[in-house]
Amino acid sequence: VYCVNDPAVMQAWGEDQGIGGSMVSFVADPAAELTKALDMEMTHSGPPSVGIIGRCKRFAIHADDEVIKTVKVSEAEGDPAGDDDPSATLAEGMLEAIAAEK
């Protein structure tokens, strides 16, 4: 799991979620370098109160042997952050997308 945030926040988030000893890692992208390289920077003006500018879109990637197989983004008109319907990027949605690859 990664997001545009600093390492201390990501470490605290991971601890809060109890990921210690699991296969899950929380990784920081403080300068949004990965986000920009993947063209996943949220650029919608949105309401300034929620701080959309500079954030990462809600997305998930399935890669196999260094080949990207599926990219899903949860966003819609009027919902650039995908908060109303994140289903495409949640585990169940990604599992369905992976199954459809075959």
C-alpha cells in the first residue's frame, strides 16, 4: 500500500492497521514521484477543503512477472477521489478483474 505521504505517517498507519509480520507493506511517496510516473496524480480542482490537489488517485495494479496486466481506477464525474464507489480497486473488484484476464 502506498500513498502520497511522508514515511512517518505511513509507518503509523501500518502500525494502526496491524500489518507487522504480514506480507503487506506501507510505502510513502512523499514527493509524488511514483504517482506522477504512473500518471495517477489527482488534478481535479475538487473542494479545496479536502485537499485533492497533489494527491494520488485511488487505483490498483495487478502485475505479474514485472508485466502490468490490469489497472483499475476508482473515480467518477463529481467523485474524483472514488469515495462514493471504490469497488473497482478493492480486493473483490481486483480479484474479478484478474479472473477476467484469462
